Amino acid sequence: MLLDDSYNANVGSMTAAVQVLAEMPGYRVLVVGDMAELGAESEACHIQVGEAAKAAGIDRVLSVGKQSHAISTASSVGEHFSDKTALIARLKSLIAEQQVITILVKGSRSAAMEEVVRALQENGTC
């Protein structure tokens, strides 16, 4: 199952999305890009989302972007990627490994996370 919430992100919407993902069936993967316009609080906000993912029992966190590495690190189950191509390849391998998987894609508009969603949909992966 693919949940596309890629258009906007802030701490509140990210943590709410994590809670939704936690209720979904199968292996749960949170795919995140940066949250924009957070100023001096950016790192702390990204860490907060990672901690929420950890507390919710999310199985894997994949991140891409300059700031989102803090999410994957704080989650304790994260992997950070320097580009979306590598992230998409990793997602496809996770999909192939799991019988039931739920993927939630989220990030600020500037992170253009819809590219990840589109890549999965175009290849018939999700």
C-alpha cells in the first residue's frame, strides 16, 4: 500500500502521519524529505519526527535531503540517501522482500517527494 502525503510537511503533520502509518498492516516504511522553513529549530524538529517514528514502532525510515538525515538517525531504523534515485532503488528492494508493506511518503513541497511516488507508480511497484 502506498500513502502519498508528499505535498506538505511540518512537525505536527509529520508526527500525525507517523501515527497513521503505525496503524497500517505489514512492514511499515516512512519515506521522508526535508521539512522546510524551520529556521534555527530545524534539526530539533527533524529529530522529533525520528523519535516519533521510533516510539510508534515504524519498521524502516528512509530519508533524502540535507536536514532529514536527523529523522532517520533519531528513528534508530533509518537509512539516509544523497539522492532520490538511490532511495527509490532501496524502496524497490524492500518491496520485493516483504509480502505486505505500507509505504508513507512525506516531505515539504520543496522536497518534491512526489517524484518518489511517481517512480513507484510508473513501474507498477505500488
